[in-house]
Amino acid sequence: MHLPSRRKFDLIVVGGGAAGFMAAITASERGNLSVLLIEANSQTLEKVRISGGGRCNVTNACWDPKDLVLNYPRGSSWILNSFRRFASGDAVAWFAERGVNLITEKDGRMFPSSNSSSEIISCLRHTAQSSGVNIRTNLKVKIVKKLSTNEFSITCSDESSFNSRSVLLATGSNPSGRKIATDLGHTIVKPVPSLYSFQARSNDITTCSGLALNNVDLKLITTNKTFYERGRILITHWGFSGPSILRLSAFAARELYFDNYKFNLIINWINCDFATVNSIFDNCRANNGNKTLHSCNPFSDIPKRLWLIFLKRVGIDQSIKWAELKLTKKKQLINILFLDNYSIKGRGPFKDEFVTAGGIPLEEVNLSNMESLKTSDLFFAGELMDVDGITGGFNFQHCWTSGWIAGSFISKKYSRSK
Ligand SMILES: Cc1cc2nc3c(=O)[nH]c(=O)nc-3n(C[C@H](O)[C@H](O)[C@H](O)COP(=O)(O)OP(=O)(O)OC[C@H]3O[C@@H](n4cnc5c(N)ncnc54)[C@H](O)[C@@H]3O)c2cc1C
């Protein structure tokens, strides 16, 4: 779209991701404002496109704001009031009103019924267009200055510039947004990765790559704190991944960063107590004494490949019979099942983190309207703020919530004084 340079807008949104679109649409629809959204990439909504493995996990069927906030390792207590105004149910209704129905999976994750992120992208682009949002792509905002007239002057990478009565930064994890914010008086909570897999030092476990186990107990020990999780894990070519591992990486994101991603992970593979395991071993010895440890794995939750790795690790010959299992070896085996200790040497090799923790400190933002407490008429939304969720649609939910709250306020404030 060709726009005359130096045109004055009511709102300029920097960043065409989920948060920027929600803010721009809400401001434009509700306040009939002149809105320009500027995106550095050639396409808007790139992260929406790749999200959820191309399906876009839009939100989560977690309806009560008090439950919803528990899924945010950072920002949790601060954003409760935001969710009281716009939570998962509101996001579901918002998309339904615009023709997108969301379906819920067993674990609460919600996806568009087409199972394709392109449905969300089309909805957001089409709604932005019909509500009159101007969009410029391939244009990076370099400098945002507050003028003595109280307007903002925005200068872009191609030296074009625009004026605006208000600016909303929705630049996600991109450093340029944080630089613009610091130039306008903000501090930044150090950005660190969150939601990533773990790389194990030992490589016997990685021969079991592809195995997924449910109800596994995890204990992650960092220098300053210990974290616990129970749930599903996936053994990968490099170590561990899966929902519980990603949750641990999120809740321990800062501690792991300070430990340079070197820590111990203790896995309890079996979901029962010591006495039960002991009696399972004794029963096997009594009833299957003639069977080999290779052929008879008494734990239905432990896949055979993993069982054989455990036998090898404690030096048990797979071909011995249960009746021949020595007490010391039995104890070692039970120890592995209960307290399997892995030395983790780093994050997943593909730097597969999904979100950035850190950003604009929430104490520098008026969370009732997302306006900066350092520079008036400056607003924030989405991942740029120091709020991040675990996997399950919670990160997009914060984008919808913060974008909607900012857009609603901007629509009132600037249409009133037009
Ligand atoms: C692979 C992957 C899968 C994911 N899947 C899910 C999922 O299914 N569900 C979920 O809830 N979350 C998911 N997430 C997390 C989610 O995508 C992000 O939290 C969310 O996209 C953040 O939205 P945002 O609008 O704040 O920022 P972004 O989506 O990052 O958008 C910011 C935009 O600003 C632009 N920009 C930055 N600086 C400038 C500048 N100076 N000038 C102009 N433009 C600029 C960027 O190019 C970018 O397009 C996933 C993340 C990844 C990486």
C-alpha cells in the first residue's frame, strides 16, 4: 500500500504479529481511528503461521482467570485483572464472531476447526482490512521519538517517517522493540529463552529416541532451586523433550540461564511407591523365575527398549533368569527406576525455544490499559512484555488479551479527543 510519508495517524502499531493485529483491529473497529501497522518482514503473522506445528494453538479451554494465570511462569499475579476483562472464552467468542470456530483437544488446547493456522491468519488479515487498518510490510521501525507537540515521530529503515498521536509496540522477542522502549525511558528485564528441550550428556538413553512415557516424575536441580513436574516426556536423539520438559524449562527459565543450562535432571520412571516396586520384583522372581530378564519386563509402563537399557547400565546380563537376579543388582535396578539421574549439558541443539521470558517490566506499565508509565501515549502488547506462558495456547492468549485491552482503551481515548 502506498502511504504519503509524514501522514499523521491516531495509532501506529509496530509489529504485525498476533498482539499487534489484535490491538490494531480493536482500536480501528471500536474507535474508527486511523491506524497504521508496520511490519519489518515481507509477511505479517509469521509466528502464527508456524505455530502449533502449522495448526495454531489459539488458546486453551481454561475458562477461569484464576486458573488461567497459573500457566504463566512470569507475570502470573499481575495479569489476573487483565484476564478478568478478556480471557480464553472472550478469545473464542471473538474468533467465532469473525467466522472461525475453535475446537478443543482432550488436554484443553484449542485449534481452528480447519486445523490450519492459515484460517487464523486469513481472519486477522481480513478483519484488519475491513476495519480500515493500513498495513506496511518490509518496513522496519528504527526510531520512535516523542515530540514537544506530544505526538510521536516514527522513522523507518528506508528513512520514511510518520507521525502519530499514539504508538503501540508489539515487537515480540525482537531486540529492536526493546531498544525503542529503552530510548523512551524503560528498563528491560533480561530476555532469556523459555520452552525448550534438554540435551543429555549420556547417550545410552538417546538410543531410545522416539519413546514417549506418561506420568513420569521429574526433579530438576539448579544451584538455587529445585523444580518438580509430573507428566509426559519424550526421549529424543539428543535427550528429553515433551510437555513436562517444556514446562520445567519455562518455570526454571531464569535459574537455568544462570546455571548456563548445566544441571541435573532426576527421573522417576514408575508411578508407584518403593514397597510396590519391591513386591513386583519379588513376585516376578517367585512366579517367573525361569524367564529371562530380557523376555519378562514386569513394568507395563516401561517400554522394552528402555528396560533393556536399564539392564545394560547396571551390568545385568539380559539372558539371566529372574531366579538368578542378585540382590545388589535388584537394588541398582530399583534405584534407576526411581532415581535415574541425568547430567544435562544444554538446551536442545536446534535452539528450539518457543518464547522469550523477560522484556518490559510490568511495574512500568499501567495494566488496566497497557500504557507506559514512563512515556504517555505509548502502549505495549504481547511477548515484548515480561509475561510468558507454558505451551498450550497461553502465549497467544496473552497476545489477544493485552492487544484487546490496549486497543479498547486507545479507541476511546483518541476518538474522544479527535
Ligand atoms: C515455532 C513456534 C510455535 C509456537 N506455537 C504456539 C502456539 O501454538 N500457541 C501459542 O500460544 N504460542 C505459540 N508460540 C509462541 C507465540 O508464537 C508467541 O508468543 C507470539 O507469536 C508472540 O506474538 P507477538 O505478537 O507478541 O510477537 P511476534 O509474533 O513475534 O510478532 C512481532 C512482530 O514484530 C515485527 N517487528 C519486530 N521489530 C520490528 C520493528 N522494529 N519494526 C517493524 N516490525 C518489527 C516482527 O517481524 C514480528 O512480525 C510459538 C512460537 C514458536 C516460535
